[in-house]
Amino acid sequence: MTHLPDLTDGTVTLRPDDDQADGSAAFAVEVDGAAVGRVAVATDGALTWELDERSRGRGYATRAVRMLVDWALTERAQNGLGLDRVEARVDAEQSAALRVATRSGLRREGVTRLPEEAEEVVLARLATDPPLSEPGAFRALLNSFLPRKRAIAQMLVRDGQDRVLLCRLTYKQDWDLPGGVVEVGESPQVAVAREVEEELGLTIDAGRLLLTDWLPPWSGWDDALCLVFDGGEHDASITGSIVRQESEIRDAVFCTLDEARERCTDFTARRIESALATLAAGAGAPAYTESGRG
């Protein structure tokens, strides 16, 4: 390791510890000439920091870690570390440490599950990431840790006898409307038409949005938003054209509302009823329900 420099932002100063036999870069954190903690980056890019309890909550840790990260990545050709990525692993329950990592410019990448231990959040920054002063960098940072909610798009396809098309799925016993999970960056309206074509071999354009239904956590699933689009009215004979994706679909048939109540979970049946009610009401705003309840 080459000789480490002093680093400062005018408020916090990092004083090097040149005695790191393992090649890591470690610094004492000083404020007004007094040591208040320590930060370090290992040869594999792992970041660690610790502040005296009396000095916490004042932004010193964020300043120290941000300086260390900037130095490790922007001067990698000179500092002897040669890092193009630095990483912090933070206990998921340590909200203060997570704020320090995020405010220091580290993007959240995922969660490591550990047996009989708390989960660890993995946050990292690359040498190629734009400076935090750029608006795009700040948006990307926010996007890495803001909540993300699953979206499901379904289609209400009817025949001329007041029946709706339902699918019996391979991975659960109850029946459901055709559709599926919206992929990242995909329009829900495009997604539902894609799912219907992939799983049933039917080309049906998705019409207007009939219903937004919030689904609370259930049976191992996180919560989600289910968007039900109008698939129009079709002759019942279209079921003869169905080509099932056998890994996901056991069967697909038109069902009456009573049959839907028998075959579907209660919240799915309520969702179908709500979507049909919106359709019967004519043009207007889509309905909003939670677990099928308005």
C-alpha cells in the first residue's frame, strides 16, 4: 500500500493509519482535531465504518464514508488499491447505517439471507457511476432503494352468455383470470396481451382498464397491484383455438359468475365481480378495490 493522504471536506478529516499489514486503507475520523471514529476499505472493496456513540447523528459518518469512497474509486490508479467497485454489507435492521451507506452514494443491490442471522443489505458503488452531483446519479440512487411493488395484469374476456374466461393453473388449485406478472420496464397493457398469447395462444388486444385491485401479502407472496383490462366479448368457440402453455395452464374455460365463485379464491371472485360491475356501468373511471372489496 502506498502512503495514504489526509482527506478532508472542511468539516471531517480522515487521518491515515499506515500500519495496515493486510493492505487495506484505514483512516481515523477527526472533527475539530478530535478522533471520533474510524473508516476503512479492504483490498476486496469492502467498506467498514464506526463512530463514537457521542458523535453519531451529526452526519460525520456520511461525510467520512463518502470521502473514502470517492478517494478509493477516483484515485484508484494512485492509491494502490486499484478498485473499480466498493461494497458495504449492512444489517437490514440497522436503519442508521443504511442511511449512511445510501447518502454516501452506494446503491442498494439486494439482500443476502443468512441462516439464523439478520439479513444483510448489499450496497455498492462503481467507478463508472456518475458523480452524485449529477441529477441522473441521484435519481438512480433513489431508484435503488425506494419500494418496488409487483404489478399483475389480467384480462376480462367474456362470451355472449355472461361468462368469463378462467384458467386453471399448474402451481395452485384455484382458478384465475388470464394474465400474469408485468416485467420490468413493460407496460401493463402490453404485458397482459403478451401473457394471454404466451399462455393460451390467443391474440387479444387489451382494452380499457376496468379495475385496480390491491392484493395484501398472501401465502408467501408480497403485496401487489392487480390491473384488470377489458378483453372484449368473443364467441365461446375461441376456447377451441387455445394452445395451452402446459407448464402453467391446466385448462381454460368460460365460467358463469357462480362457477367462478366455486373455483376461484374469494378475493379473485370479488375482483371479477368488481370488474364486471365497472363494465356494466359503461364509460367512466376504473374502479379501485383492495382484495376485491371496494
